[in-house]
Amino acid sequence: MIRAVLLILCVCGVAPQQLSAQELNRKNAELVLRAFQLQQEGELSKAIDQLEQLSPSASYDQAYVARVLGDYYWRDGQPALAIAKLSESVELNVLAPQQAWETRNMLAEILLNEQQVEAALQHFDILLSQASQPELAIVLSPSQWQRLRNNLAYVYYQLQDWPAVLEQLAELEKLQSLDINPLSMRFVAQVQLKQLKAAIETNKALLALAPETLRWWQQLSALYSQTQQHQKALSTLVSAERSGLSLGQHLLKHKAQLYAYLQVPEKAAMAYAQLDNAGSDLQLLKRQAQLWQQAREWQHSADYWQKLAQQEPKYNLQLARVLLLNKRYSQAIRALNLAKQEGQEAKAQLLLVEVLVETKDYQQAYNAAQRAHSLEQSIQSERWLEYLSALIAESKV
């Protein structure tokens, strides 16, 4: 999710006349100048060949040529040679403080780019220390300070030193407003440290910068759920949809679950219906049937129980219950007849009693209660028999 964006300092970007500085041997300066001109003309390989022929004896000349070669090797896609030459230049320790700092910074960034994170960190620590020493008179532009702090944050991010990541980002924020990459690092560090409330605020900042990125909506919703803010978790997903984003199957299911948790069964059922396999998966069909039943939408619920019963006849019993609630008595009786065939005869007979009572067919209801009691004696069947006996007797008086 995070990438270090390297901006390698162009050590050969100095004006040509500066290459003949007093410390550099005149002959070497001329050859370095020629290499610079070749590089400027797009002849990088020839520039490298020119410099590789040099064998300077003076330490300063060695350091300077190694510095230039390190830059050119990096430009030429030879990071190992670049690291070797820049390390040589740094270890000689003869360049002027500003020049030495820039050389070490280039080395550190290349090491980081090559995933040699711990080696990079050693150099970044020195760079930070040197930049803070007034006696060295090292002058960094605001962008260089920002880059140094960002690089340090990224190094600690790679090492999973989360408190150090947050510390470096706090320093960076004093210099600039944080953009996507540093905010992403802050977010991960806060989550890893269980600073969930702070992570929510960081996530909001990420959303403000990149509202088109579904991941930020998803993570914010997840954080709200983790902090028991389920209404906000749901609102986040709804807002993502309203902004034109497609949630995908996982988030659609999560939205449905949140509606169900928040006791909004009708919307939960409609959210489940958006899933690709909502019309074929037995568990999803059952969930939709239950939710429509909770919403007291008997017709919708019956439709789903009917689909289930067509695949699994055992669901005819539940279908009959919903049909009874919907006052569709004849259809309920047909469903109960099918339920009896699935070894649910006792339960089917008890439910048949309720259907027959609703149709005021008390004698048939009593007969059904007797059959239920003979199949499986229960308090419910006993109460029905008592109630219906009294009702029939009363009707005969």
C-alpha cells in the first residue's frame, strides 16, 4: 500500500564550471567535466566509461569521482554498483559537509529503494543528526526536510516500528499537510497500535483526499463496527454507494448484516437480494425469508419459503406458518400435507389445528389435535384438545 518515491539528488547537476573546484586535480576535473557533458548529451554509458578510466590518488578526487559514478550507475540501472561507489565516497569522509550530506542521502535513498532497510536507517539517522548540527552549516530546503522525515517514517514502517512511524509523521506534519502516502502509513500504525479512534480520524482524512477509493470507505465502516458504532458503519457504506461506488459482494453482505443488526429487516432483505447468488443459495434464501417475516411482509416471506420448499421440502412447515399469517388457508393446508411427508407430521397436525380454528372448522381442528397428540404428546396438544372440546360442547348447547 505504501511505496517510497525516491528523488535521487543529481550530483552531476552542478554547473560545469564548478567541476574544476580547487580541491579537484585539474586533469581529473577536465575528465569529470567531459563525463558530465556526455551525460547531458544522453551518452550515459560513455560517461561511465570515461569515469571508470580514472584512478585518482588524492582522497578528495577519489570521493568526488566515486560520488559521480554512483549517481551515473544508478541512472544506468545498476544499483549494486551505485551503492558500492556512494559508500566508498561516504567512507572517505573528505567532501565538504553539504556535499557529503547529499551523497549520504543519495546512498540512503538507493538502499531504501533496494529494500536494504536497516542499512538505509543507519544513514538516515546520521543525516538527521548532521542536519541538526549548526557547526556543519548544512542547509536543507523545506522539501529536503520533508523528504527526510517521510523517508524515516517509511523506513520505520518497513521495520514495523509503529510508534516511530507516528513520531516521524508528527514531525513531517509540522512541515506540510500529509498526503495519501504518509496518511496511509499513519493509518496502519494506528490500527496496529489499537488506536482505533485516532485511526478513524485518519481514515476520514484519507477519504477527503480520495473519495473514489473504495478501500477507505470499507476500512472506515470496519472501524466503526469494531468500535460498536454500527449505525455509522452502515451510513458509511450507504454514503459510498451514493457517491457512485459499487460495493462488491463482501460489502453488500456486510451492509445487509448491519441492517439486520440494527433491526431494519426490510432493508436487510433488500440488501441481501442484491447479492449474486441471492436467488439460489439456500442460506441466503432462508435469511431473506426470515427477514421478510420479521418485517411482517407475509407475501414476500411466503415467496421465499416457497422457493426453499421447492428445493428442500422440510421448509413446507415454515411456509405453512407464513401462509397462515397471510390468511391463505387453503394454500397453508396444501403445504402442511407436503410437510407431513417429510417426517414432520406431529408439528404439521398442530399447525393444521390453528388453520382450522381460523376457518372455524372446530370439529376437524379437534380431530387434528387428537392425531397430533397420538403422534407426540405435548402440553400444546393437550391444551388444544381441552380448548376445542369446550368450544364444541358450547356450540351444541
